[in-house]
Amino acid sequence: MSFEVKILGSNSATPAHNRNQTSQLLTIGNEHFLIDCGEGTQIQLIRFRTKFHKISHVFISHLHGDHYLGLMGLLLTMHLQHRTEELHIMGPGGLDEIITTQLRYAHTTLNFKVHFTQLQDDKEYLIYESSGLTVHSFPLVHRIACTGFLFREKPKERRMNKLKLLPEMTGEEIGQLKKGLDIYKPDGSLKYRSFEFTLPPRRSRSYAYCSDTRYEPGLIRYIKNVDLLYHESTFLKEHEKRAAETYHSTAEQAALMAKEANAGGLVLGHFSVRYKELSPLLDEARRVFNNTRLAQEGQAIKVEE
Ligand SMILES: [Zn+2]
Ligand SMILES: [Zn+2]
């Protein structure tokens, strides 16, 4: 099953050096989530040939323009392209008012229903759950209310060992064996032992999105052992003071978070417009946490099972 992050935008503040403002498309199986929606996100979604009409949920980390100003344009394109499926938008308080005000003054009623959920920024909690995964939001430390998101697959069933599958097994029996349950005959004697016919489940994968935030080791508890961590790295270490003042992080600090959280891999993003060349940010992070990469637009980052 797919588990893939597509980078749509990687810059902070303004578009520069062919980099757009922050947005990512996360695909887990057949669920599609948009994470942040900087200006021009719909153009990126089209440019990279994504199936953006399949997005069911949009998660907005905070109301700085580089993270949400593309939302109105995307909603109107979905409307003009005759979307009818409901859309869920989860973000800070005020986002629903911003969107509905713009629609009201345009005398536009969308073809599809939009459900707004106001996220709380003072605790970690479950904000979405489906049969295969959970999404939690957790507080970040920024100038305004800002949340991160943790996407985690639920524990998976055991897999049938095809070499041991018997033709007389019923679908119901196979279902039970995959759940790890043994099958008994009516007289109470053992018929099939789950462990003899099945293989261990595949790994449950996870992805954490740490949007704009000051370096804060206290956040590590929310992202412990995550497979893939995205963490903003607006600045180089030489601008650490500026990072702290503006509630942002350096590449080294992002790497420290990945290391302390025991993450599998790290993606750096939200680059300051002052850096045309990004390799110094990558080098700085890799000195602390080797399995680091830069968010590059159009790139799909897969997490293997
Ligand atoms: Zn930002
Ligand atoms: Zn911000």
C-alpha cells in the first residue's frame, strides 16, 4: 500500500528561487490529504498531475499567509470542476470565517459541502480516524496558534502464508486467522493454528509534519519513533538568534529533533528566501542526523512498509 508525501511547496514567506510556499500532498492507500496550502498550491497540484479532486481532508497548521492563502483558489477550482464530494478542512479558529466571508461577498455557494473543524492548539489529540489510520494534532511553538500533525497507520492484520493456504478454508476462517485467532472444530479440538498459516503483519508507518515552530525539545514526545519527520528549517545555524526571535528553527535544530525523536528520516523545508542555494542547510543537518533530505517540489517521498 502506498504511503507517500508529495512536496508542493518548500519556501517560507514569499515565493523565491523557483520555490513555492508550503504545501504537501500525503497519500496513504486511497486516502489523500492536503497539508497546508500556500498560495499557488492548486497550480502545483495541476503541474504535478495529482488527483486533487480525491483530497478528502485539508489540514492547515496556522494562519500565516504562506500556509493557507492558496485555499480559496483551490476551493473555487474544485467548485468550477463540479466537485460534489464533501471536503473536511481542519485548522485554527477563524479559518471558517475567512473562507465563508469571501464566498459570501462573491455570492458563491460551493457545489460541495465543506466541514470546518477548529483545531485546539493547547494539547495533543485525535482529529481524524479511518479504518486504517489515525491523525493527531499537537501544539507547536510559534508566534500565533500553530499545530503539527501526526499520521499513523493502525496495526495491520497478519498475512496469509500462500504456501500453506488450504482450498477448503472458508473466507471467514481466513479472516479469523489473519486476526491471529485459532480455529476450533465443533468438538472443541484445534483445526487451524493462526501462527502456522500466517505471516507477521506488515509494519505500520507514520509521518509527522512539524510546521512553523521554534526549536522546542518538549515536542519530541509527540513524534517519538516516527518513520518520517518533516521539520521546518527556515535558517542556518549562523542565524540561530534570528530563528529564535521569529519562532523558527535552524537546520541543525531540525536535525536534533529528528535524532532525539529517533526518527527514521528527516525532510527539511520552509526555507528562508535569503538562501538560493540550499546545500548548506542539508550539510548542517546531516552533521547531526545523516538520513536527511531537502523538500524538493514535485518530489514524492515514499515510506516503505
Ligand atoms: Zn511559514
Ligand atoms: Zn508561520
